[in-house]
Amino acid sequence: MKKRIVCTLLHKQYILPFPYPPLWKDKDTDFICFTEKERIFSKVYKIKQIEEEEKIEEILLKKPSMLFPDCQEIIYLKENQILTKAPWLKNAIITLKEFKHCSYKPTADQEGYYIYSKNPIRQGGAYEGRKILLTIGVPVSNQISVIERCMKGIEPILKTIPSELVVIDTGSTDGTVEVTKKYGARVFQHPWCDNMSLIRNIAIHEAEGLWYMSIDDDEWFEDVSEIIEFFQSGKYKEYETASYIQRNLFQKGGKEYSDCRTLRMAKITPELHFEGRIHDALTIEIKKEYPFETAAWHEGFAFVGNREKALEKSQRNLSILCYDVEEYPMNMRYNYQMANEYAILQDRKSIAYFFRGISIMRELFEEPESEVLYKKHILELLMQYNTIESDEFFEYAQNLVEGMKFNPLEAIVVYYLYIRMSDRLGKPFEDILNIGKVMEQLEKNYSENITMYKYYASTTINPIENKYQRAEYHRCMLCAWIQGKDVEKAIEHLHQLELERCNRKDQIKVWGFIIKSENKRLIAEAISHIIAKKPNFKDEFWNLFHLSIENNWSVRILLEYLNNEEIKEYFVKLHKYYPGILKKQAEKWSSPYTKKEEYLQKLLNMENRLDRIELELLGEQLKESINHLIQNGKREEAKGLLEEYEKICPWDEKIEIIRLKLE
């Protein structure tokens, strides 16, 4: 008998044919599963068939030592719990949300196969019995604002190759259908039924084409020449499927996006169909695929600046996805989508579902580390721990990544997350620099064949192309190199840093490292790269000056970038917000002073300094006005202003010069 037992009990209604495998194993621990359910198997647990599950459950809950009298430690896991790390560590056991056994119309038959009508075999046509070469299917529903754009994108295909447009309308009332008919659409009606695959499968079933292409009503092509050439050249004869890029905009009307490759085209066979109530996908056996570089733009996820809309869509998706996850408990694509939707909601259930997928795939696959979905779950799980800034990230990264077969892009994601998390949690800068060196080498490897590595990557996360993640990477490396006293390396990352993409807290952190370094070259480069390029340089520099005072960073080195008039102007502003703080800073300075510092010291030591400086600034404005009036021959008005000026600045020795101009 080993010193530790991890045991579980599977009830008759349990939905999987195995207990959730633990993500942790130990030579001194036995794993035992009790169950009345038949045909249960496990790579880790020893299965013990029982007859009275209620009695065994009571013993496990109240007095498990009756079952294992010689064991030093007994850990009982419920059937919806997964052991993710050593049981003595914090948060070692995660609990999955119980399925509610929802009432829904099944999409699977009694044997678990997806229900669909086989596509008819066409005869008599020029294309292997079919009349035309391509059917383009578009499901629509009240998209009058964007449907014309979608139609114009596919119009060159419809005009150039033998093709047709099949539209499935789920209840449009705004004129969407009428727009599609202008482009020759054959329209079929079907009410919305919380099942997108059913809608798409109608289009495939009605298709006259040899090939089928799917596009959504809120997507659009800007250039389809590659698709046209694929069919005109006869290249399509060498392939059974094709994928194109879905280019997801972050914001409506914006320019920034993320790309993901999606399988949207295939040769029609009797078995070709979509599966999935939401986040549907073509179901195809592994066949030869042609990867188009053509991109369909998509605004369906353009939620930057509209958090409420994003949450609303995710909640809608989850309300449908739960049916798929319950009906197909071992389908890891549905599990992945469920976890992702919870991640958008910033709900920790996302972590539980990522663990669920990882656990199940360890049971299902002989070499899970080679599986795309397995890697997807791991990378997204690490991203979630990164997002919530939990130090558990390091525990799981070490355990889950070990032995993984990552390509350079996937590895870049892991190392990017390591760098970001190390910075967030204040790990030693030496750790960040060492990880950064590995990241540099991975980027070189990635650059050797970008297209291939992107195509075969298991993730859409790309810290090289995503400008916000790229800014985050350079920010972390800049701060680490400053701490490491390597100005050359720091400047290298500074020049690649788009600081405005970082949040306000991190922007302040960067300026803190730069100014506190007191390195004149680094500060000059930072001002040149970040501030000088902006049209409102003076205001931006004032913000930096203001920020330095607010955070008690020395402003001494910043004075070199100001003339006396600007020092005077900032001095007045600062004393309105922070009276006395600037003087306390200056008192700490040791001489000798520069001329500009001497000038500031003089301002600080003046009696009634605030009033006088403000008066001087007003006086300067009056002098400019007086000179302007004299130049334009308005001498009487100039004399009136001069009298006002003498009252404000009687000490000004230049008054006599102005009087001479008037005489």
C-alpha cells in the first residue's frame, strides 16, 4: 500500500467513459476509481466495480479509512473535480460547473453521430455531374448596413467563374434579402433555431456547385483574384479543401486586426456538412488542403471600446454552446470554445474548462503534446493566468510546457507570457533578460519561414504581429535592460516601443525607469522617440514634467530641454498644483548648478514668487500686444496698453525702449 490514495466515485449518469485524469502523478500515490457504470477505463486510475454507490460515497465522505486502513493520506475527488498539481499546494483541485442536463433538440443520434441529410449526387453536369463549379453560401439575418459590402466582395467570383449564390435567410425584415437578389441569389427561408450548422447545411444540400464556399454576411473580401485563379487554372482538381484567412478587426472602422486561418471551402461530397450549434465548422476527413492567402475582413468581434457588446455576444454564445458541450462531452473543439467565451467574460470558469480539455486529451490521445487542440488549451490557459496576473502561471507553465512539441511561433507565445508575467510580478530583471535572449533566437527561427509556422501554429496569439502585445514585450525588455545598466540594449527596445499602446500605469512605469536612470543619452532618446514626434510637443513635455513632480522623480535633467521662458511657465503651473514640492527637490541638489538650474533657483528664492511670475507672464503678453499695435500704426491704443503695463511691471527696464518707439 502506498502512502497516499487519490480516489473518486463515478455515478451511473456520469457523462464520460473515464474519470478526469489528474495533471499530477507521483510514485507514492495510488489512484482508484469506484463505479457501478460499465465500460469505464483509465490510463491512471485503477477501476473498482461496485454495487452500492450510495454506500461507498457515504464512506468516502465520512470515513474513507475504512476502505484504505493502511494509507497515511486519502484525498477524495468528486467526479467533476480535477487534480491539477500536488494536492498539498494551493488551488490544487479545480471544480467544473455541473451540467444541468438542459432540454434541447438533439443534433446527434443514439450512437453519438451528428444528424444531417446527405447531399444529393448530381448528374448530367459538366463538373463531375454538377452544373457549375462553385456555390457560395451566405446565411443572412437583418444585416442591411453591411450586406452590400459582402455581396460586392464576392461579385467578381460570380461574374468570372461558373458559380452561384445561395442565401439562407433566418428572418430578415430590413431589406437584406432584396439586396442579395440583386446579385442573383437563390434564397431559402428557415427560422433561426439556435443552430448555425443546420442553416449552413441547407445551403450545401441545395448547392449545384462542385465546390462549396462559405462566407458570413458581416464578412467581405477586398481581393478575390487568388480564388478566381484557383478555379480558372484548374488547380482545384488537385485539392479537396481550401482555407482562407479571417481577418478580425478590433474596432469597427479601425485598421488593426488579428488573423486566423479558417477552413471554409471544400469539394461537395454526400457527407460534407457543418457541425456545431455555434462556432460551427466543416467536418472533413483529413484531405489535401489549399491555403489561400486571401483574407475575408470581419467585424463580428470588433468590440474594442464596446465591452458591453462583447459581453452580450459571449453570454449569447455560452447559452448555446452549453448544449454542444453536454451533448458531445469529448469534443474538445466545443470545450475550447466554451473556455474561450468564459475568458472574454473574465470568468474563472474559463480556467476550469481549459483544464478539463487538457485532462480529457491526456486520456484520449497517445501523444497529446502533438495535438493541435491540446496545445491550444495549454497556451490559452497560460494566457488566462497571465491576464489575471496569478503567480500560479509559473507553476503551470513549468509543468504543462515540459515535453511539448511547439513550433517557433507557439514557443514565442510561451516566452512572451513568461516575460510579461515576470515583469508584472516583479521577478528579478536577470530572469527577464535571460528569457529575452531565448525569445530573440526564436524570432530569428520564426522569420525563416513565417508562412509555414503561422499555418501550422495551434494558436491565433501572435506577440510579433499583435501591436499591443509587441509594445508590452518591448516595454518589459526596456525596463529590464535599464535595470541591467545596458543603455545600448535599452535604446534598441525603446526605438521599437509604441508606448501609447500600453496602459497608463505601464506608461508611467516606463518613464519612471527612464528618468530615474539619470542617463542623459537614454532620456534624450526617449524624449526624441516618444514626445518630440507629437505635434503638441510643449504640452507633452509639460505632462512629463508634471508626472515627474507627482512621482517625486528628479526634474533636474529635464531642465536641459527647456529655455528660461518655459522654465518660468512650468514653474507657475507647478506651484498652482504642488506648492513647495519643486523647492524641496531643488534643495537636495548639490552645486555646481547649470545656468538653467541657477535660473530655477532664483525663481524659487524670489519673494512673492508666484504673484510676480504670473505678473511677468501677463506683462510679456502685453508687451507683444503693444509692439504689434505700434507696427500697425495704432499708436493711441499702444499708449493705453503701455500705461497698464507700467502698473503691472514697474521694474522692467525695457519700458523706456517702448516709450522711444512711441515717440
